[in-house]
Amino acid sequence: MTISFTSFLATIIKVSSGIPITLLYSFVPLIFGFSFGIFLAMGKISGPKPLRWLINLYVSIFRGTPLLIQLFLIHYGLPIQLSSFASGILAFSLNSSAYVCEIIRAGIEGVSRGQYEAMQSLSIPYWYGMKDIILPQALRTVLPALVSESINLVKESAIISALPGITDITRSAHLINTETYEFFEPMLAAACCYYLITSILNIIGHNLEIYLQKAESHD
């Protein structure tokens, strides 16, 4: 099998037209999933028993079933027909929030018990202390896991091509495949695009870890 550099470069350019859609279905759900995941984690740690039970059930379902099945159930199974865009954002956000919940929970529970005792001795209200003292420390600890979750979202966003009308990286590669009957080259180009995005995220995450470590040492 031979691949012309010029031909492969042209294929990458075509496939890369789907990068904005891939980023949209990666980072919008990450924002919603992060926000909702923090809420779930706080409820799981400090909420009443019925709420903790519901959150545990929610997390168990979304972590224990394939994302593709969740996407199909939301898009084709709901009584209200959602657009492909709304279905994708909703499915990815709900799935991500379940993972973020467990990541944040582990970070909060990993904070030294002395921090809670200091809050009590200073008469700091529990929720203010969680927001201003405990949660920032927890986020520093779980930053690598959150970066990994963002990378997983980028890779898992490839399944959005299963819904009609969405031309992400994977769908762009499929379109080239149907036009040229070539499979390896467009899929290799798609792999390069995904690898580029995840590599950039790894670099950002690594630099952010270094920055936080330096800031913590200065404190």
C-alpha cells in the first residue's frame, strides 16, 4: 500500500473540516458536565439520603451503559423528537457529568480532615467553606483526571457521526470513503486530527498542572 504525501495532505485538509463540530460536541458537554458533575458530587457527599441514592443510581446507569446506546435512546426513544445537535449535547453532557461527579467526589474526600476542622474553628458556614476552601483544593488534585475526561470526550465524540446531519471528523472521513472507495487514507487522516486535538489538550493540562504547582509553592 502506497500513500502519496500530496494526496494524504489533501485528505487531511478535507477531514479537518469536521474539527469545529468535533470540538463543539466535546467542549460544550464538558462545560455542562463539569457544572452538573460538581452539583452531583456535592449532593452525593452532603445531601440527604434519598438524594444520595438517586445520584448513585444516576451515576451507575450512565457509567454502566454504552454512550452510543444513551445517544440512541435520547435521539430516537424520547417522546419528544430532539434534533441531532440537541441529542448529542444532551447525551454527552449527561454521560460526562456522571464521570465528573466521581472525579470531584474523590477529590473532595481526599482533602485533609484538618481543613474541615479549621472551617469549624473559624465558624465558616459549611457550603461557603466547601466552595472557597475545599473545592479549589480538590480541583487541583483531580486536574489530571479532568484532563483525561476531556480527552475521552474528544475521542467519544466520534460516535456523533451515527446521527444524521452531523459532519464531524469521523463523518468527513466516511464521506471521502464513499466517494473514493478508499478506507485507510481518510481514516488515517481522521486519526491524525483526533491525535492532534488530544495532544494539544495534554500539553494544556500539563502546563496547567505546572502553573498550579508553582502557585501553590508560592503560597
